[in-house]
Amino acid sequence: MGRIRVGTCSWTDRALVGSGWYPPGQRDAEGKLRFYASNFAVAEVDSTYYGLPSERNSRLWVERTPEGFRFDVKAFSLLTGHPTPARALPADLRGELGAGSRYGGGRPGADGSGAARPEVLDEVWRRFAGALEPLRLTRRLGAVLFQFPPWFAPGAAAEASLRETRERTGDCPISVEFRHPAWWLPERRADTAALLTELDATAVAVDMAQRLPSSIPPVAEVTSPRLAVVRLHGRSPAWATGSKEDRFRHDYTPAELAEWVPRVRAMAEGAREVHVLFNNCCADAAVRAAASMARLVPADPLPGPPAAADPPAQDPLPGLPGDTFRQAGLGRQ
């Protein structure tokens, strides 16, 4: 059975910090991460969706976490086709767009904002990959999460985008979360799983409110032997209409968590690691749910050493030869 790691989708969320979960004296940047990593074995980095990560931060994250800890890093918005404010890019990459403009990100019907020039997109890939090197080299990088937008529907264009994503990331572990429900409809499910399996991309299993037009069914397919991922967003019926607090406000009940126990265990039968991440980020709801889930499944209660099947710690990630991700991000070949 693969190793199961349970954590949350952020350790710096303002609501969590304000909840009192962090002890006095451990509420600065270093203290929060060290305390979090003493309780959980994996964390998602969501700030990298809003702005490019930095190599300095990656080095600090390595210094502040024990060997065996994992970070799943969310891809920058421009890399998944989301509208991206020009101010989110470094000043030298904004080109002719002013800081108050945005890149349309390829969304149909975008409001006239500019599309990123190919050379800008290539450079964004370079910098994103380079910033993650300290995590990759120290085996802290679990996967890069590509969360695609609700208008990313199945079809030839979407499949080409997924293939380009895999080409650019080389053999780096990646996970894919779809926000368009058609990907996991019963008649499409096998094709979606087959495509992700071919690309060695982890299919992200999603827990959210059902019976909404945008609801993603709780499909738990294992499409990569390296990693399986579950992201639990809460079950708020205000998912598509409310504020951030409304969309993610949910306290998981024991019965709701129990629904996922057999699914998580089955995923662990087919993948070397399973990451279970809670995104119901209101107050301390996510950390409480994560702690409860860790008691329900055979999860690592605290970070441990790399799994016995992994190569030595000084080597790159399994299946990741040398500088593949950095090289693959250099642009279209």
C-alpha cells in the first residue's frame, strides 16, 4: 500500500491564522510552517497561482520542513489559461500591457485584454520551473497542480493543451483538476482516465457540493503509479455564487469523511503516495478535518523519511532525470 499523506491547501490562509490554531510565538512565517509541518506531512502552496514563486521562498520552505515533507505547488494562473492580471507578472514581462491590464488567458469572450506573447509564456515557464528547483532537488516537491478553468471543456484544443503541459513539464509529477464537469461524466470517464494515464498525469479527485450545474462528481481514478490526489473543497451550496467565505464554509462531519476512507485506501493500492488535501479554508475547519481524516486512514501522522521504494535522497525525484522540468520549460521545441 502506498503512503497516505493528509494536509491542507494552505498553511498561511488569513482565516486559519486568525483562528488561534497557531500557538503564540509561532505566527511569523517561519513559525507557522514549522508548526504546520510538525502536524501534517503535506501542504499545498496556493500562492503560486496568483504570482510566480521565488527560488528564495522554496529554499526557506526546505529549511523549515523535515525530510520527507511534501509540497504540492499550484501552477501559476497564466499556465492554466486563467485570466491573469499583468501586475501578477514581473515588470519586465508585462510588455505593452500596463499594470492595470490583464492577459485574457484564452477564455472565450475575453474582454479584449491581450494574450501573452509566446516568448513571454516561455519565460514564465522558465521562471516557474527554476523557482521550484530547491523543492525538487530535496525531494520536497510532491507535484505541480494544474487546475484548469470551468470553460476548459473536453475536446481537441483541451487535449492539445494537456499534451503541451506534459511536454513543458518533462517528467515532473503533475496533477490535473478539471472544473468542467463533462470530463467526468459516465460516458466520458474512461476516455479522460485513459488520456491522463497516457500522460502520466495524476487525476485529482474532488469532493464538493453535488447537484449544482458546475458540480464535479467524486471520481477517484488512479492515473499515475507515482501519486494520487484528493482535494476536498467542502460542500457549500454557494460554490458558484457566494463569496470566498461562502463557497468554502463547511465543517466535514464524521460521516462525510468516512465516505472517502475506502476511496483513499483503494487509491493507495494503485499509487506510491496519496495526498489528501482539505480546501474548506474557513477558520480552522481544514486543519480539524485533516486531523480527523488522518485518524481514519493509515496516514503518516508526522513527516517521515522517503518511502523505501524511492531512490536515495540525494537523487532527483523518481523518474525525474536531472534538470528535466527546468529544461522542458525553456519553450516550444
